[in-house]
Amino acid sequence: MTPFTYARAQDRDEALRLGQGRTTAYLGGGTNLVDLIRETVATPDTLVDVTGLSSAIDETDGGGLIIGAAARNTALAEHRIVRARYPMLARAILAGASAQIRNMATVGGNLLQRTRCTYFYDTAGSHCNKRVPGSGCDAIGGFDRGHAILGASAACVATHPSDMCVALAALDAIVHVEGAGGARTIPLTTFHRLPGDQPEQDTLLEPGELITAIELPPLSFGQTSTYRKVRDRASYAFALVSVAAALEVEDGRVTDVRIAFGGVAHKPWRATKAEAALRGGPATAAAFRAAAVAELGDAKALRDNGFKIELVNRTLVAVLSDLAPVVDHGDRNGAAA
């Protein structure tokens, strides 16, 4: 482990002042960052503890929520408004890790967790462009079963690990950040980057910028939502694929819908093509599957992960069928449970 200094910020202004060093990292719950430091993947010279920042979860005037970046994942999942108006978010958080980790992890830190790609963590023997830019990507042609089928590049095929962020992408969450240049907001759907030729840059954050809050806009049909995670084992495993969805149906037709996928790309994947295909159409299993096919038209399988394409198809059909009030289930085709 590389030696570092530690400072605890008492408030936002002090955190920003302490965080202006070139290799400074902000420390929330530490459930991912500490592992990265221990494995020498991350080598900050200073850690700024920001757990003293706001952890409040408050309703906005418009009926949404503003969530302090230091709020613990458990507190967010258990909040009465989240459970009532945004159940997909509560379920995504509860699917994400053990209770002990959820009790420690912060909302802001969850947004910044890094890929769990084996090659990314193997500092001794693997090439990884995300860890060492320009060194290559051993995942391409290697053990790629868990890797991306959407949005990947010749430089990186890693996937984003967060469950919570998939739900936030479907909910059009807004990330509030502050830095030397002042305050700004970033839509969650654009906050994380696709790899391109710079996979080492996970987000649009500038050096020294600090996440201060996450905002959830109101969603009139948010209570009709859920999150489903398909994984190799029932507990404490990252998603092979996951689906966050909210659905509004009137007279058998889809009036509005929100969909995001996890486990398939370098970032939480907002399924805008599937949404567009569904709006105004029938709420049937056949339509749900056609929407999945439309979204996955550009999917590219690696040697061992082609099964993910059909797994996303079946999981989306199953999730939307469960949310729709009346659906012809005749062609669900063994949808994933």
C-alpha cells in the first residue's frame, strides 16, 4: 500500500479546499476505494474524509427528492418516500451488496465505484488500459464472460458494477457537484463515460470536484417500477445483467416507460431505443421483446458473453410483464426469473 495522509473535512468548503491536490481522493464509506488502495490500483497521496457532508434525504417542492452525497445506502433504501415512489431504487440498493457494506457505503461513493474486471485489479500480471493507459486490454480475448456487449471499444470492455446507478439512470437522476469552478449539475445518464480511447476516465468529474447531492425528479408512475438482477449466485455477486424499469399503461397501451440495463456496458445503460419502441404501443410480451431487440441491435458479443444478449431480452420481457396490469404471457419464452 502506498503511504498517504488523511484529513477529515468538517464541511463542504473545507473538503473542496483539501481536495485540490493532484492525487487527492475523497473518501466516503471506503467500501471500494480502500480495496483499490490496498491493491495499489489507486495510489492517492491524500485522502479527504467527506462523511461529514450532508446525509439528509429531503423532499423537494416539486415532489422529488434531494439526497445528500453522504447518505448511507441503507438509509436511502429504507426511506419511506423511496420505498413508496421509487421502489426500483430501493430494490436496486438491496440487491447490491451485503447489509454490512450497505450500512457503510455512501450514495456519492456508489456513483464513483470502479469496475470489478479481474484484469483491472491484477496489477502484477495483466495489461489494463483503465489502470495503465496505453498498456492494452487483456480482457479482450481473455476471460470475458462478464464483460460488455454495448458501448465497448478496442481499449476497454469492462462493465460498470453499480446496481443503484442503474435505477438512478432510469429515474433521470441529476448529480450535483462543486469544484474550483463553482457548482454544476450533470444528468446521471451522462455522468459516467463510455470507454472510447480513454477508459481511465470513468466520469465527467473534473479534478477536485466533489459530489454534493443526487436529485430525483418526480415521476408520476414511479411506484409501478422494479429492479431485477440476474447473477451467478443469489447473494453478494455482481450482475450478469440487470433491468430497472417503470411502466405506465392505460387501456392496454404503454403511455410512458423508463428502462435501464446494468452489467452490459461501461456505464449504466439507458435503453432509449426500447423506450421509444414501447411508447404508444401495446403492453404485450411480444412488444416487450421487440423493444429489447431494438435496443440490442448494436450489441457485440465477445467470445464467452454472447448469452447476455438473450438474457437481457428475457429479463426485460419478464420485468415489464410483471409491471403491466394485464399481459398476454404466451410468448415470454422462458423469461429469466
